[in-house]
Amino acid sequence: MTDDFSEAQASVLIGTAEKMIEIWNRLSPEKQATLLARFGSEENALAALVTTQLVAPAKPD
């Protein structure tokens, strides 16, 4: 097993990080506080949000 990322893997990781930041920034301060209380850290809260989006993407408006 190697610790190196391929270009494709790096691209997916960067895209996921960008999506996490985008989702977090759209949340109200109250929602952010609620998620922080529930998941213990911003990273955990964001990971839960991204997972939710990947499993059941939001319907277009």
C-alpha cells in the first residue's frame, strides 16, 4: 500500500473539501452551532453533511 495519491484521487479529495466548505458557509450560525453540538467538531459536522449530500443529493429548485 502506498501513501501517494493519484491525480484522480487528489481531485476527488479537493472537490469534497470544496463542497464541505460551500455547504458550511451556506448554513445559518444557529444551524452551525446545532451541528457542532451534535457532532463535536466542524470536521465531523461537515463530513456528515457531505455524506448526506452524496447519499441523497438535494433536489434542484
